Amino acid sequence: MDILKQRILKDGKSLPGGILKVDNFINHQMDSVLMYQCAEELMRLFADKKITKILTVEASGIAPAVLVGYLAKAPVVFAKKATPKTMDKHYVTTVHSFTKGRDYDVLVSKEYLNAGDRVLFIDDFLACGNAALGMADLCRQAGADLVGMGFLVEKSFQGGREKIASAFPDLRVESLATVTGLGDGTIELK
Ligand code: 5GP
């Protein structure tokens, strides 16, 4: 998606360790117009999938997920990284965080992920694919049907797409901008 690529080149920052900082328009300040355009494109890519639920993981996936959910007229569920006292029964899985360098549990209430749901997972980044595989595991536990994964930005040099493809060869995975390399202050896009 050209407009997103241009914005990454204009305002993205390449940080050490293969991290792309996009705090100016996705992760801290959010460009709501750009985010909505991204949601429209994701909706177009998954229009044939009869989605009944959007799943994301807090916090940075929530904004794009809500906009996709709005367009799909589907509820949006965000997996939580801490167990609220008010949550009884839940599905839980462990995810390794690439940016934080540690494992954490993510969970979803059994009330909000069900057998029969046709789930689209939305997130800001696809890096190593750990968050995505964790969400797939939550869907499996719930008996929900995972029908696709959509990302704003994919870092193709971190192997996430291959990891997802080897676990789910038929799953449609789409990203709106693909970063092929991050150097010392440089960003390469496909
Ligand atoms: P993965 O599980 O695919 O390794 O990483 C995905 C998660 O890590 C995303 O939810 C995203 O929040 C975070 N992440 C991974 N790489 C980056 C990055 O380069 N920049 C930012 N801002 N977040 C990232």
C-alpha cells in the first residue's frame, strides 16, 4: 500500500536490533486517517472470508483492529497480557516478545472466542510470528476457525511469514507494507 510505504520512509526510524519505530503514526501518535485507509485495504483483501470476529492483542493491534471490525461489522476481541480479576474462565497461551525479549501469557475470556467464529487476526507488525502463532493457538483452544491474518507492516527478514506458513499452509496472510531490511538509519521496502 503506497501511502503507508511513503509514510514509513518519511517518519519511520530504524533502531538497533531490527526494530522499526513508527511512533509518529502507529504506535504512540496515531494517524487515524491513514489507519482507516489501512483498515479499508485489509477489509478489501479479506472481503470474501465471511469474518464474524476480529482478534488482536493489546495494545498496539487494537487501533487497526477496531477500524477493520467497524468495516466488517464484527466484534473486536483483544487478547490481554494480564488476567483481570473479573475474568473467570479463559484460554491462555505463551508468546515470546521480540521487542521486549521475554515470554508473556496472553489470554482471552471463553465468553468472547467461540466455536463457529470465523476469526481474522489483525496486528500492527509481523516480525518473528510469535504473537500470530499464539493467537492461532487461542483460536484452536476455542474451536474457532482462523480464516486470515492481516498486518500493517511485515518485516520479511525475521521469518514470521515462513513460520506461519509451515504451521498453517492454507492460511491467507496479508501485509500492507513489507520491510526487507533495516540498516543503520536506513529502511528498505519491497
Ligand atoms: P512477532 O510476534 O511477530 O515477533 O512480533 C509481533 C509483535 O511485536 C507486534 O505485535 C508488535 O507490537 C511488536 N513488534 C515486532 N517488531 C516490531 C517493530 O519493529 N516495531 C514495532 N513498533 N513493534 C514491533
